[in-house]
Amino acid sequence: MKTNQDFTEKIVIKTDNAPAPIGPYNQAILVGNTLYVSGQIAINPKTNELMITDIATETRQVMENISAILKAAEMDFQHIVKSSIFLLDMNNFQNVNAIYGEFFGDDAPARETVQVGRLPKDVNVEISVIAVK
């Protein structure tokens, strides 16, 4: 049975260097040494505009948003242990995978990639991650 003493404090991670949430959620939540980063889409946090001119630009912006959130939690891509990629069209897999891979090198996390029917703001890719410090 869990008691209040078993609960580790939940800390909201927030940065102006990543897009503000567009709903009732936070950019990330830190519990103990584990960071849960909400799904990121290609919104440029400086202009609040979608960066969807092509799938490479879109994916790079998503990864930059994740990077900013990780930095706010004093982490980086080496701390990511799990990611989830949601694609509007699986035909974009190879291009998304190439950009995604640039951020990890040989130290990539566990992951799944799925095609979905629709994504927020009608983007083509959304990525969420879990990181551990």
C-alpha cells in the first residue's frame, strides 16, 4: 500500500524556448529523476508559427523544442531512454528518421513510430520522450 511518503514530488518543467502548451498540459513533468516530455510539434517558440514547409524542417523544429525542454530540466539527448514518434504519413519515416538520428548518434533510445489519422494543428510529426538523469 502506498502512503504519502512514497510519492516523489512532481515538478513542472517550463521554458520560453519551447512552445507553450496549447491545452491543459505542461511541457514536461519531472518526478524523481525521470522527465516526461509532452508531445512536441513544429511550433517555433520565438514566432509561434508552425514550421511545416517540409518534413525535414518540421522534424528539426520538433527536436529543437525537445532540446530546449531537456535543457530546462538540466538534461540532454543522452538522457532520453524512450521516445514515441507519431507520423501522419509513414512515407515520411525515412526523412524523419534521418533528422531524428542526428540528435542521438549511436546512443539512440528505445522507441516506437506509428502512423496516425490526425495530429494537433494538422502537423505531420509529433514526438514525445522520457528521459532519466
